[in-house]
Amino acid sequence: MDIVRKYWLVAAAFFVGLFIGLVVLGWWLWPVEWTDATPAQLDQVYQDAYVKMTAELFSFNNNTEMVQQALGGWGGEVAACNLAAATTDPSERARLEAVAGVINPAGCAGITTEDSGEEGGGSNNTLFLALGLLLLLAIIVAAIFYFLNRRNQVVAEPENQEPTYEELPAAAPTAISDPQEDMPAVPIARFHTTYTRGHDAYDDSFSIENSNAEFLGECGVGIAESMGADAPKNVTALEIWLFDKSDIRTITKVIMSDHAFFDDALKAKLAPKGEPVLARETETIVLETASLIINAEITEMAYGSNGALPAKSSFDRITISLSVWSKEGGEAQVYEGEDVDDLMEF
């Protein structure tokens, strides 16, 4: 499927970019250079060398302030005691215990390895960074697979459903039958359109064609009126229209909110745009020309909650389903056999 291929390409591009940015650029061409690092960021080998040099220097100058600056604050005394315990040289052990005693008056007797959380800081930081990157990659891969799986399910659902013929609204042509067997009068096209608050440029239109791809006309829904000067617009009325090529005219009706429909001034203002209709869920609005009939059913609607406006005055969301029939000689066109199934697949 094109959608799956598209997201696989996005995922592949992401990982290629991550590899180039992290490995090629970050670790090879322009690796990170540390400056002003503390001994806590050094590898354990270099920490040990640093502590030994500090101990030797202290044995010559006996500068306690220098030892405090060199070993204090990152667990240097623990490293000194660890080295003192590991060495077999008595003089070196004495030097290391001496610098540990400058930091901790109790000396090595009061220090254990658990006192320091900084030992091997450089190695730990590298390990944590690597684990963090692996965790991030795992989360991204899991998110991509989850999204693709959900997308496949959504796309596959319509394919698994058998086509059903909805019950025709009362205004639809129903007096249609075949002399041999009863045949349903099915629309030549169905369209769905949804307005949601914030879609200030809402103006959906659809081309109407028969089974031979012959153009018959157009229909659509757009914004007819809004209240106030707020952004986004507070839409209080929508207009639904039908253009018939053979009739050369456009029929329009205005779907009005509860407030707009019972506001005489606003209703009079919108009257030139078309016949007013009160918006109600499951309401079916009929538009008819010489050769076309449209049943527009409001399948879902909700009002906004703007405290500065009257109640039920602006739409937050409204969904309209448009069913189109073609007439021959004033009657709805009948389709038989496999033509019915073909018409339902649009």
C-alpha cells in the first residue's frame, strides 16, 4: 500500500539521518571535545593517576588548600582510600591516606566505597548516554510500528465490511419497481462533509457524475453567516447548494442554528440566500432540480460554548451526508443487477 510504503520511507530516512548525524558527524568528523571537565568525568584509570599525583605533591608542599580543591566534592578521598588499600608500597599508602585525611578528618577508617557516587563517572556517563539512546530508538520504533498497525486496521476495515443499502429518507424517490422484480432506488453518489470550528475557509464542493462518468452538476456546503469579529469565526449558518447542468440553475437552502432561526432580523438577512432550515440532528434537507434530487442529512452536530454569545448560536461541529439521485422524465433512475454494486463503490 502507498501509505505503508510512505511511512516506511519516513522511518528509513529518520534512521539514516540519525546514523549520519550521530556516528558520522558526531563521533567521527566532529566529535565532542570536553573542556573544563572535573575529575568526576574522567575514566577510572585517569582518576587514579590524578589522585596519586595530588598525594605526591602534597607530600612535598603540605598544601591542604590544594588538596581540598583537587579532591573535594567528587569523591576523591574515596579514590585515595581505595588506592591505599590496593597498594603494597607503605610510603605510597601513607601519602594516599594523608590526602584522604585532609578531605575527611576520620581518614580512611571512616570512608567506604559506598560513600562516592562519582567513581568511574566517565564510564557511567557514557553507559547512561548509550542506554538512553537505545531506549529512545526503541520508543520511536515501537511508535512507528504501532501507528502503521493502526493505520492498516483503519484502512482494512471498509474492505472487510459488506456494502449495505441505507433506508431511503421519506423525501427520496421511492415509487420505483421493476416489472419482474423489486429493485432498490440507489443514489448515484454519496458525499460526506464536516465543518469544525476553526475551519474559517470551509467551502466543500463535489462534482456529480453518472455511471458513465458524464457530468451532471455539482453540490456543496459552505459558510453562510458568522457572528461577531472573533477569530476563529462563530459560524451561525451554513448554505447547502445544488447545481443542475440541464436545469442551468442553482438551488440553495440555509441551515441555521437554533438562535439564528428564531432571530427575525438575522433570518431576514439570510432570506435572499435561500430557504431557511433549522439545524437538527437527523434532519433531512431536500434539494430538487429538473434532473437531480439531493437528500442532505445532518448526521452529527454540536454547538460551541462561547460565553459572550447567546446559547446555541454557533456551531462547534456539524456533519452532513449528501445522497444524490438522477431523474429521468421526472422519476428517479433505476439501476439493475451489477450496476447497483458498481454505483455503491465510490
